[in-house]
Amino acid sequence: MDIKKNVHSSSDQLRGHFLGVVYNYSAHGVQRDGEGWEESISIPLLQPNMYGMMEQWDKYLEDFSTSGAWLPHRYEDNHHNCYSYALTFINCVLMAEGRQQLDKGEFTEKYVVPRTRLASKFITLYRAIREHGFYVTDCPQQQAQPPEGGGLC
């Protein structure tokens, strides 16, 4: 679970272009990577009408990431990890905006699960096309009445 900074266009994400820096937390502490995350799943948290807040979130992220809470020696696989880093940051922003914080279950169900389901469908479709190929045809003209002897299923 990592946080992407300065991504300005969701259409660029869909085309596989990566803009910005990914903040991530591991046993090495907070890392800022400009590449290597191109195949990750993006979970948008800002609504389109809130893109003006992106710079403020970037500042929050930098301040949050430099706090002593995310030093390398504090990393624990099960409790103080990349997921807790991302969720704690999100909750700090929500609190600063006077909004209700999310617990791990709510965040997972509301944001993570829908995106992973979508990614799973995409991967399944990609694999089927890669294995079987594809072709495009015109849609058959819809008939006003079923052919004689035919009926609706």
C-alpha cells in the first residue's frame, strides 16, 4: 500500500504513463520512487471536483512522511507497515478536513476491494485475449420479431 503524489491525469494512468512520485514505507523507511510502480493499482481518493487540493495533500504527505513515526526501525510486518502508513496518512487528511476517519475494514471495503475486483476482471480479459486473440464484428441488426419457429428464451 503506497501513496502516489502529483498524478494530474487519470487518463495518463490508464495509458500506462506515470507522473509523479510514489511514497512507500518498508523496513527501509519511507521511500520516494519515480519509477517501478507502473503496474500498481491506483486507488483515487480525491474526487474530480477536489483536484485543487492536490498540492495541499502533497504538503501533508511530505510532512507526514518525515515524522519520526515512519523511521526504518519502527517498521513491523504485521502492525506498523505500508498499509498502516497509507491508512494513517489518509486519516490525518480526513481529520484535518473535519471528516470522519476510516478504520482498516472500512478503507479496505470501500476503496481497496472495488479496485482489486476491477483489476482482476481486466487481468482475466487480458489473459483471454492474449491466449485466444480477438476480432471485431458489426452488431447484428435487431429483428422486430423473432424468426418463424423461433421464440424468446
